[in-house]
Amino acid sequence: MIELLNDYGLAFLWHDGYNLSGLAMTLWLLVASIVLGFILSLPLAIARVSRNRLLRWPVQFYTYLFRGTPLYIQLLICYTGLYSLEVVRAQPLLDGFFREAINCTLLAFALNTGAYTVEIFAGAIRNIPHGEIEAARAYGLCGWRLYARLILPSALRRGLPYYGNEVILMLHATSLAFTATVPDILKVARDANAATFMTFEAFGIAALLYMLLSFLLVGLFRLAERRWMTFLGPTRG
Amino acid sequence: MLLKATALVSIIGLSDLVKAVQNAGKSSGEPFHFLLLAGLVYLLITTLTNLVLRQLERRYNTGIKELAP
């Protein structure tokens, strides 16, 4: 156990001697894919609840596609599938992008979590009470101002518990990155296991790290909910 | 959710759809088309499950008033 920690402790936490690995890599994957997915999902969620079918249907198709297939298949398509195509390799830009495993992984993760986030926010927008929107209209808000001042802030708050759940599920999903040779926590654990045969210890450390991250995220989202969702709860006298 | 988690068993060596598709992709040299096919199969199963669940929901929620969408 001690020699395992001596040999692989640093790799588990943040550096394997060549580049980022372990905990730092998992965190980077999580933050990058969550941020990209969030940016992607806001406009798409508005399009998803639009009355215009030309706006609604493409987004519906996108979420159907990405929520209906396993993330592993999406990752394989991005990582091995696309790069095997002649068209992709002929384009220098695409070739450079898809040659790096981390780019393929981030693309697949961002598109996947984006699809789930679109549905979360679209559901939250649909669940805003009509009275709130009528009140905003009565105050003269309309068009994008109505969205920026009322609908989006309210929907983001209402969606917060579900969004927190999605972020934690995404943390667990990042453990798939090792199949694309990205050195995240699980990849380091597998390498340590292959080199030392201390299977229980190697994967035990990985499990502990993931659990620690989950607890941290749960705590952060609980704080965020207390901060931003108090207006939905009963008033304390 | 569980259906999509089953795609992971090929990592620990079970021979499921994903494994078969990867082998086919490797031997034929065009993994892209086979992976798309696998995606379609999963999509088909999730769609069918969704339809069945929606029918069940309609059948057993008949007494409960639904808000107009």
C-alpha cells in the first residue's frame, strides 16, 4: 500500500511526469464538458420550448439522439469512428482536432451532457407559473428582456436540483475517458493495477477519490440551493 | 438508464453488441458505419421502451387530471 502510494500517488492526484493525470484530469474533463454543455444548452432549451416547429424539432431530434444512445457508443464514434473516415483525415483542421484523444472525449461528453441539460432547462422553463410571466408582461417586459430578466433566472433556479444531479452523473461518466486513453483517475488505477497487481488497493484509491469529489459536489450544490432557491420554500417566521 | 449502462460490459471482456461491433470494425477497417449501426440498435430499444412506458403511464394515470401542455 505504501509503495503503491509512493509510486502512483502523484499520478493519482495530478501529474504522471508527462502531462496532467488522475484527479486533475478528471476535474478538467468534468469542468470543460459541463461548461461547454451549459453554454450549448441555454439557447437550445429556449428553442426547445419555442412554438415554432422549425426551431423545436431539430433540438428535439438532437436530445432524442444523444439521450437514446449510450455515452460509450458516442465516445467510440467520436474517437475511433470519425477518425477512420477518409473525409476527416483529408481536412487538416479536422485531422488535427480528432487526432487528440482529449478533444474527441470532450466533444462526446459536452454533446451528451448538453442534451440532458437542454431537457432539464426546457422542463424548468415550462414549469414557470403563468402568473410570473403575466406579472412581467404587466410591467412591460417582452422579447429578449423577458427571457434575460425573468424566464432564464427563474428556470435556472428551479432546475438547480436536477442540474446538480446531472453534474454528479457526469462526474461518474468521465470515468469512461480511459477507454480513449485519456489519463483520468481510472486510467491511473488500471495502470497501477497492471504494474503492481495490488488490484483492491489501486481501485480502492480511485473509488475514494471519486467519492470525495461526489461529496464535494453534493455539498456545493446544497449551498447553491440554499442561496438561490430560498424563495421557493416556506417562509420562516 | 440501465440499458445504456449495459454498453459498458464489453470493457471487462463480455461479448455484447459493442464488442461485436468493435471486432467487425477492426476486421473490415470501417468502424464508423458499424458504430452508427450499434447506435441505431440502442436507439431502437430505447424508443420502444419509451413507447411502452408512455402507454403504461397513460393506462394507470387515467384518474389523474393532467395540466394542458
